[in-house]
Amino acid sequence: MKTLDIAVLQKALNDIESYLPNIEAMNSKVSKVNVSWHLDHSLKVINNVLISMKSSEPSTYVDNFSMMGRIVFALKYIPRGKAKAPKHVTPSETILIDDIKTQLAEARDHIEVIPNLNKNAYFKHPLFGNVNKSRVIRFLDAHTNHHLKIVKSILK
């Protein structure tokens, strides 16, 4: 996969959109929350990460990417139930389909700017350290696919 191939994120957003008819689905054996939570959270992460990168100061970027981040990126796998979402990307108790659709449109706009970001634009991940332009697509792809796999399991 090319470092800056946003097509993988466009596909992930199309996948999110395809699950909109199932937002109320729930399977407590798979997840404590329903499909809408996973879709909303995934979109909040994409949007917040890219807003943060756009407003970052590239001259302050330090490559402190953690060993855990390197392993997750190499395997493109995030284990289930091992992390808790930060408050700013945690969905509210009531998730409306119109809010998800709005976030989806915003995410589509945000990913289009990735190729134009400074190479040292970055966001601070609580476990992985600084994630810059060269790593952001891989991070967003792994994170979104992690939640889409949970959605698929809920719907089985």
C-alpha cells in the first residue's frame, strides 16, 4: 500500500455508509455498544485526527512513535477490548443517523486534504506517540477496520 493512498480510506467510508441501515443492531456477546456507536466513533476519530493534523505545527514534530505503534502498524491489527476511547471521540448516549451522515460528509472532505499536508503535520496518539503524514492513512485504516470488523461480528 502506498503511504498516501487515500483510496483505502474512501473505501472504509463507503463501508461505514453501507452499515447505516443497521445502526440499531446490537449483540452484547460481541460488544457492549450497538453499531451506531462504532460508526460514530470511527468517524469522530477520522475527523478529529485530520483537524488536529491540519492545525499542528510541523516544526514541532518529533518522531517518538512507540514500539507498540510499530507492531500494530506492521500487523494492521488492533486487539479488541484493550483500549478505552478518549472522551473527545466517545459518542454520546444518543446517536442520530443524521449526525453520522454529517460526520461522514466531513470525513470525506477531510481525507482529501491528506496529500496536501506538510510531511511533518501530526497528531498525538495517547499510546503510539506522534503520528505524522506518512503514518496517518495506515493508522486511520487500521482503526476504522478494527471497528468495522466489530460491526460485522455484531451483524452475524
